[in-house]
Amino acid sequence: MEETFRIDVDRIRKGDENAFEKVFHAYFERICCFAREYVCDWEVARELAQEAFIRLWEIRDNLDDGSDIPALLFTITRNNALNYMKHLTVRQKYSDYTKQQHLESQLNLIALSDLQVDILFRNDMQKAIHQAVDELPDRCKEVFIMSRHLGMSYKEIAQKLKISGKTVENHISEALKRLRLKIKQNM
């Protein structure tokens, strides 16, 4: 059975660690469970709950006698969880971007290392490249030309064609793959 107690906000505001510790023991597990609903990871949830209690301690001077400590802890935890999830989203987008850049670099390196420099500049090779570009599916070809010939960024292409940045990346990746295969066939 859950023990109920009166939270002495005044004692917490004055820096009474015992009063703060009682609040910590009374609410820590509930805050962890609440955070877990957002982040689906117990370790992260525990860290977010700890951060909420640290933040409560840091702002204790601003508390007034009517402060609802549990509600404040839940609010801090929710905001921390949302910030954490935003951070994960940014990290994932950066990771996806760097993976794509690495893939393109690898494809370019393979294409260049597999070819002798003198073959690359021969008319037959240029013709093969142009033919390979012409054989791309229409949207893929359009995206590739905008990127490679017009120098547009993925974001600019996505906005102009009203498609997602991920779709632009997929078209470029597909185009490079097909070009590489075509170049290898003509060697």
C-alpha cells in the first residue's frame, strides 16, 4: 500500500535534503515508469527521472508554498523525454546522411578505381555514361541531373519536386548503382 505524506515545500525550498529525499523515494519509481512510456528504455528512463529530480533541486528557490511537486516532476520528465527523442531524431538523420555520403563515396571510389584513367576520358566511356543516364527511369534521371549537372542540393531537389529528402537520396543511390554497372559492362 502506498504511503501518503505531506510534501513540505518550504523545507525543500530552504535546501532540506531530508525533505527532498522523502520526495525522491516517494516518486522516483513513478517518474521512471512515466519516462519509460516515452523512451521505451529503462536505463534512459532512470536517467531522465534523475535529471528531473536534479532540476527540481536546482529550482527549489523558485518554489512557492502551493507548488505541486509531483506535477512539476512529471512535467520536467515529459519535457526531458521529448528533448531526448528530438535529439535521437537528429542523430538518426545525421547518421542516415553520413551513411549515404559514405555510400556515394564508396561507389565513386569503386567506379574510379575499377577504371583506368585513360579509359574514363575516352569517347566510348562518355557515350556509355550518357546512355546510362538516358536509360534511367524518368524521375531517377531527373533527380540525378538536378544533383550532378545542375549542382542542386538534395533539399533543393526535394522541395522543387515535392518529394522527401529520403526519396532524393534513394534516386541518387539507384542512379549511381546503375551507372557503375553500365561502366563496368563497357570496360
